[in-house]
Amino acid sequence: MKKVKSKILVTGGLGFIGSHTVVELQNEGFEVVIIDDLSNSKIEVLDGITSISGKKPEFVQFDLKDKKLVKQFFENHKIEGVIHFAASKAVGESVEKPLLYYENNIATLVFILQEMVKNKVKNFIFSSSCTVYGQADELPITENAPIKPAESPYGNTKQIGEEILKDTAKVEDLNIIALRYFNPIGAHKSTKIGELPIGVPQNLIPFVTQTAAGIRKELSVFGDDYPTPDGTAIRDYIHVVDLAKAHVSALNRLLGNQNKTNFETFNVGTGKGSSVLEVINAFEKVSGKKLNYKIVGRREGDITSAYADTTLANRELGWRSKLSLEDALDAAWKWQVKQV
Ligand code: WQD
């Protein structure tokens, strides 16, 4: 019987990246407790996690904006670390509802950190984003690339979140890692968990799979006049299972006191850029479906190209992405087909 390792809090653990990370934590022998308010996830995800790992994580449903409940939680649970996913993440919505984003993404972060300090919980992993770089001047993007003015309140909450962590780590006994995700895609190979966009998908891959499934009439490709080989924008699409494993590597780094400073950032991507048209072609190949799409104008706020320099994460976290774009698209399609 594997010795059960530390108990870890995963906020937003029923979400897309959170649920895949809970599975990988359990596979590593960690005990997991999830806080999720189900505002952008479904309780069925808990069964999906359990059916994959064979262990049902503890689950507490409440809104992290309720400071009293956050306080109570930390007083009633002895945990060794926190992986913080819970946040609103729709770029477009954040432009229309900035205050909702600043309250939900910033106030909750402060409440959690306050209770961690009070209860001497030291290890914290933050869900950040490559969006902090805006359109980087140099590609691939390293962690030293300048932080550019945010293009949306969502992106700004990631930048502000990192600033809060940096300032707090200077004076409190905390060990913090911010993981800057590139574009998470795909689903678990079991097809028991995956991406569950509520409403019309904002992101490319769920829109692609819903179009192929006949749920959407056709995909709009936002611009083919970018200065790229085929004119469409380039992103670094990382399989969500590889991304989940990066969180376990980061947690092990902190639990093993291997971090070099008490606030570190790592880019988590594949290091490979793919254009929208390349993604469409790869999807048609793995799914055998012909995708119905049309080229339209650029989307406001989109950048031309972003892909990661993964040297630091490879070396310091001992982690690298192993799954391909095709693996992720195949898993995303199989997950889509299973949705009723
Ligand atoms: C990818 C590419 C679009 C939809 C954002 C956030 C990032 C993270 C992931 C939350 C772009 C094109 C898209 C469509 C299209 N956020 N596209 N038609 O914008 O790179 O990143 O989502 O987790 O922080 O910034 O991802 O999937 O929206 O777009 O042509 O219907 O696909 O223009 O080039 P993005 P995306």
C-alpha cells in the first residue's frame, strides 16, 4: 500500500485543468480536497475523477469570495499545499464585467493567502497564463520576457495576481510557484473528464469539436492576414494531461524544498507553435471529419504568435510535455463524441 502523501487543497478542482490535475495528484499518492463553487463546472466531474483514479477526493462546495468560509476551511483542514485554479477565465466576458473579474480573481486570492499564512500552510501554486506577455518581442518566449500591459481585465488579474504573490513572498513564510500556461487543450484518454465549456465556446478547440459534432454550424477563423506562414495566428497548444503533470512536478519541488527563491515562475507549453489552419488540418486527420469553417476578420485583442521556451521548466521542474497536438485533438474529439 503506497504511503498516502500530504493532503493538498485544489481550488477549482472540478474545472478543466483542475480535474486533470487532481487525477495526477491522486496517481502520485497525494490526498486531495477540492473546493469548487460549481459556477463553471459540474458535480459529475467528481465521479469522472473517482472512476479514473479509484479514489473519491474530498469535496467542499462554497464560494471563495466568502471570507468566513475560507477561514473555517483552513481551521478544519490540515493541508501541506494549495494549487489555486479557481478563477473566472473568459477574456471577452472580462471586458464586459471587469468588477466581477477583479472581485472573483483577486479578492479570493488574497483571502486564501491570508488564511495560509495564519495556518502556516507554506506551499502555493498559482494558475497564471502566457497572456501576461501580450505579444512578446522575441519568440520562443522565456520567463524573462517583459510583462506587457494586459489586453483584458482577465489578463490583468493574472498580472496582478503574480504581483500580489511576489510582494507577499517577500515578507511571509510562503513558497510560491506561478505556472504560466500556454493553450491548454485535450481531455483524459479515458474520456471520463475533459473540457466542458458552458454556452458558446470562446476557445478554439471546443469550437472545433462542437462544429465537427454538428452542434455549431461552422467555425470562424479569426483572421488570415497575420504575418505568419499561412496568415493565421500561432499558439502553443499543450495537452491538459501534460499541463496537469507540470503541477505535480511543481508541488514536489516545493515539498522537497528545491525551489531557489520563494517566488518562481515557469512557462508551461510544448515549445512548438501551431497556426489555426494547422490545427484544423491536424484535427481533420485525427478525426476523419471534414471541418466546416470560414475565414473572417481578426478578433479584438488577439496576438499574432506565442509559443514557449520551456528550458527552465524542463531543467528546474524535471518536466517536459510528452503528448502531441494530434494526441490532444484525438482526445478532445473522443471526449466530444461522448457528450450527449
Ligand atoms: C486560439 C487561436 C484565435 C476561436 C486565451 C487566453 C489564455 C487562455 C486560453 C484561459 C487564436 C483563434 C479561436 C475561434 C479562432 N485562457 N480562434 N476561432 O486567445 O490564445 O488564449 O484562451 O484559460 O489566457 O488568452 O485562445 O483558444 O481563444 O484562441 O480562429 O472560434 O484560435 O484567434 O488565434 P487564446 P483561443
